[in-house]
Amino acid sequence: MSLLVDEREQESLFTAVLPDQDGVLRARWRTDPTPSDIRWAALRKVTRGEIRTGTVTSIAPYGVFVDIGGTEGVINAAELSWQSFAQYTDVVEVGQEVAVEVLDVDLARERISLSRKALLEDPLPSFVSRVGEIVSGRVTKLVPFGAFVRVGGEEDGFEGLVHNSELAEGTVESPEDVVAVGDELVVKITEVDRERHRMALSHRQTFGPSACAPEEDR
């Protein structure tokens, strides 16, 4: 007489036989996967360098957490955007879908490092050929030694520094004496440093009859 057996019943009914604290061997019966088991299985499928699409699940002081399919990775501030920002929510928000590159998978710490910036085009190289141009930009931030001005659009623009010595003809003790955040400022692109990823601007060098008109006014 043949006996019909469900395929699931052919699987092992226990996973290990280990001694308890009293020294007695007891079988550990197979159970359904726990949430931790599921996360671990998903983690092991993630490989460095691959591109994933995920959903922002939470934002912490040290980074943005993204669910990339059963497990979470984190994007730190340096890997979120080429553009400078005051807070993470200036760039992404919870529930938003984002494309990311996997930078590292640490199985021991169960940690995945992600980058959103790696999939975005660096806007700085496009300004190398524009050194010497006079353009108009928006003041985005003031620091004790100068003012940061965004040249170009929100997505393809770049922030350069106008040092205090380049804000006006005379001595400038504080940038607040000359400009405020949100002001439109005419500046000259004086230097683009690709190695340090910086751009230097000057408002002072736009004064006088030798200065060209701003790009948008030509």
C-alpha cells in the first residue's frame, strides 16, 4: 500500500539537537521564519555596487533609512546629494521612493551603506569652462568668513563661496553687513577646484566698466 505524503512533511521537523543548561539533549523543532530571519535572508542577497530602488522609511540625525526590499540601508549626509542642505528633509521625505547604489554590506554589523548621490551627475565639472563668467546667483548661507551663493538651477547648480574680501571694495567685517540669505547677487566665477570640490566667486570683481553683464542679461 502506497502512502501519500505532503511535500512539506518531507522536510526536516527539527533543526538541531543541543544540550540545555541541565545537560539534557533536546530537539529544537523547526518553526516559521522570524522577522529577524527574513531580514537576514534579504541582507545576504544585497551586493556591493548594485543599484536598488527603495522607500525612505525614517530619518535620523545620522542618516536616512531606506527599505530596499526586506532590509534597510542608510544614506549618510555626505552621500545624499551634491547640493548642500540644512536638513535631510530638504532633499527627501519619509515615504519617498529613491534610487540608490549599495556602497558596502557589513554582515557582522547587519548594516548596509547606500548612496543616492552616486547616481546623480556632479554639477561642478560643468563650471570649469565658465571661469571668468559673470552670473547671477542666490545667497544660500552666511558664515563668518563669507557668503555661499548658488549659481545655476536647484538641481544642476552649485554653491560657491564669496569670501568677505570679495564681497565689497572696502573691508567687510561680517557678511551680514553686505548681504542676506535669499538675496540675488551678481558674481564672477573666479576658480573651480575639482580636487577639493569647491568654487570661488567674487562680487567685488563685478564692479566697474570692465565687468561684463550677467549671463542672463546678455
